Amino acid sequence: MASERRARMDATGRRVVVVASRFNDFVTRRLVEGAVETLRAHGIEDGEIEVYWVPGAFEIPQMAAKIARGGRCDGIVTLGALVRGETAHFDVLAGAVTTALERLGTETQVPIAFGVITADTMEQAIDRAGGKHGHAGRQAAQALVEMMDLWRD
């Protein structure tokens, strides 16, 4: 039988940075609140959680890269809300942000959790920020705690 490794979900003593987009901050503030509450629930002290606000989703990978390469944390939660408009801007931005964050996590070996909502409408985004379709901020923080624990071993 294969050996199975599961995370203990204990992040005590870890340092985490949250990088959040100010654009659509009505949604993003909810995401940040949920993420921080979840990190605290898993043992991370307030002094070990830093939140950086960047202008928009495009800037999230830039800030995350600076932090990851600076060795200042054990993991990063990235949060934002992209809502489709009438142009291709949404598609280009969503793809670029996703790809940049995936590459960054692989290159730096710093766990990065993706909590950037992509939605067709503002209502859908709100529903994913603590509404009827879950809470992307909490889910991203939970995923980060699990990945940091697995990384530890």
C-alpha cells in the first residue's frame, strides 16, 4: 500500500503575506477579511500576517514576486476580483495573472495560493466572496496553510 501524507493544517510560527487588489475593493476587502480570519484560525499570529494592497490584478504578481524572492515569508495569498467587461481586457488579464502566479510559485518554491475571482458579473463575484457560492479568500488561505504544511516536510 502506498504511503499517504496529509497536512496537519497547523501554521503556528509561519509568516504569511496577503497581496490584494484595490480594484473592485468592495469584493476584495471581503476576501482579505476571510483570508486573515482563516490564517488566524490555523495558528498564525496577527504580527505574522502582512497585507499589501496593490492598484489592480495586474500588479498582484509583481508584488508577490518581490516578496517571494525577498525571503520574507513562508507563503503568499493572492486576492482580487476580475469582472468581465465589454472588451477582451478581462480575458487577457485573467490569463496573464494566473500564469504569472503559477510560474512564480514554481520558480521560487514559495507556496502561493490563488484567490483571484474571475466572474462575468459583480453579483457572481460577491457570491464568491462570502455569498452563496463560498468564500474564495477563505479557500485560498486554507489551501496556503495546507501547502505550507506539506512544504515543511
